[in-house]
Amino acid sequence: MTRFVVVGGGIVGLAVAHRLLADRPGDRVTVLEKEAGWAAHQTGHNSGVIHAGVYYKPGSLKATLCRAGSASMVEFCARHDLPYQVCGKLIVATDRAELPRLHDLHQRALANGLPVRLVDAAEAAEYEPHVAAVAALHIASTGIVDFGAVCRTLAGLLADGGAELRTGAEVTGVTDRPEGVVVTTTTGEVVADVLVNCAGLHADRISRLAGVPTPVRIVPFRGEYHELTPQRRDLVRGLIYPVPDPQFPFLGVHLTRMVDGSVHAGPNAVLATAREGYSWGRFSPRDVWDALSYRGLWALGRQHYRYGLTEVTRSLSRRRFAASLARLVPELTAADIVPAGAGVRAQAIRPDGTLVDDFLIVEAPRQVHVLNAPSPAATSSLEIARHIVSRLPLAPVR
């Protein structure tokens, strides 16, 4: 019997534990989560989109696992009677200068084997009557779901399958001993033959606790959302995204109809003052020092400071936020949106200031560390789990 410990009760950690139970019957699986419940951070604060995989470099882990994960997530939701919808989305070019980038995205999507179609302004209006477009890319396989509900279902399946689920168990130490990897938590010690670190916002810290060198540091970026007022929800039928600018590190604000019928707008992207900093008022001296003492953040700032200032301005001004949305749907004004919470993205940054574009999984003896799993990790979670578990040792490593 192999003893597995998974650190992190977000969707990736729960999916890994679920895959372990499925593929390794008879082994022992323990999940450690520092919060009182599941999906408390990135998973529970995201936009609920089942991504198709348009943006990612062909052959990358993101591209391959997102495409497979989109299908497996839909299948999982259908099997467990969870609400979801495959509604498709439009990536919209609002002026002719964006057309070359839209065509590049089209070619990338085709290379990734996705069901996509370039449409003109009239065809775009058939999908989204209120959109402003000179052309658009329609991606049929994009969907929406409640990832929090997916996590609750995974946790239930784990409990039924005999896994040990420990909430309120913050990891404070990891020691590699002859008898196994000893994980010290606020609720006691757990000994594992294999440790899988899926701690999200704190994954690099867990890796360092375990003595595994990390090639990156996680820096938190807050993404703030608004939502359309109920009387203006009819302006958006599905998902409307801008054409991303490859010069900048994030996608830009977009519009997403959720499974409950609400329409979310955003997110922007501002440097957070805590790894769990969901508002300007949340401040962690440790987290701020961790970010500001890292030369990679300063290198990133030198490259993108103008973009960063724009994002901060949009964070502080509802009028500016609405103006960004109005590029996509001109009828929207500041009176049509209200604040709707925020999420924090755990962004892995290299020392030279470059963002890690792909999922980053670091392996060490008796340990696996997921050090970069931002969007589309929720979409890809079941396939990330399959990928990780397929590479684990078949017997205890002594």
C-alpha cells in the first residue's frame, strides 16, 4: 500500500486525489486543506468558464490538457447532474487593427484542433446582437459551470471512496525521512510515501518547506469583477471576449453569462497586497515583502508598468471599467454594472520577469509540486490529475 498526501483542497488537489482513488485502489489517500472548506481561493473565485484552449501554444500542457479537460469536465458534470452549459463564445475584434491578431488566434485554435469559425460583423450579431465587431472568432466548445459545485461533488466522492479529508490543516513543515515524507500540520503529522503539492497561492512556499528548489516565485494578482444589473443582462447571451494583445500578460476584461443567469464583467488585474487579498483593504506584510523582494517582479514591472497603471486606474474607477466593457458592448454604461467580488491569481514569475505561460509541475524523489496552475487549470483539472497520477511511482519509494 502506498500512502499519498495531497496538499490543497482546490479543484486540482481534489481532482488528483479522486484520480488516485480511481487508479490506485487499495492505496491510502489523504487531502490536507488549511481552510474550513473546499475551493476557498482560486477555484471558488473564478469566472466559471470551461475553456476550449484557444490561446495556448500547440503542444503545450495547457493546450493538450485544456482541450481534453474541457470534454472530461462536461462529461463529469453530466454524469453527476451538475449544472453546466456549452454556450460557445465570441472573441471580438472591435476595429480593423485587431484583425491580424484575430487571424493568428484562428490559426492557433485550428492547430489545437478546436471547433472554431471566423465570422463577419453580421454573423457575430447573430450570436450577440449588442456586440460591436468588425469580425469575431466563434468557439463552439466553450462552456460555463459552477466549479465550486464540482469541488463539492469531488469531495463527496472522495469521502465515499475512503479518502481521509482534513480541513483546517495548514501545513507548517515537510521533512523527508527514511520512513516517508513527514508532513507537519496544525492538526498533527501525516506520513506519506508520495507528497503531491497542489497548494495554489502557496505552492512555492510548500515546495521550499519540502526542500525542493523552485525556479519561480508566486506573485498574487487580484482580478476584480463587476456584474450587470438584472435589467441589463439581456445585452449578453453568452461569453464575449476581446482580442488579447500578446504584448500584455493578461486577457483583458470580458463578459460572461454564468450558470445562474447573472452576467459577470472582468476581471482586471492588479498586484494584490496579500496572497489572499481579495480587496485593497487586505494587507499581509509577509506577502508584500515576498513580492517586493523578488527581482522577477521588478523586472516584470519595468516591462509592463504602463499596463499596470491602466489596470489600477480601472480598479479605482467604475467609469473606466465600464468604458472597457463598452468597447465590446457599446450600450453598457457605469450605471449598468455593480461590484461583484474578486479572485486572486497565483502567477508564477521567473527571476527575469517573464511569466510562466504553461502549467509548471516539478518532480522530486517522493514529491510532485504543481507550481503554476492558473487558468485554464479548473477546466483542465481532471486531465492535470490524470497527467500527474500517470507519472507517480507504482510502489513506495524507500
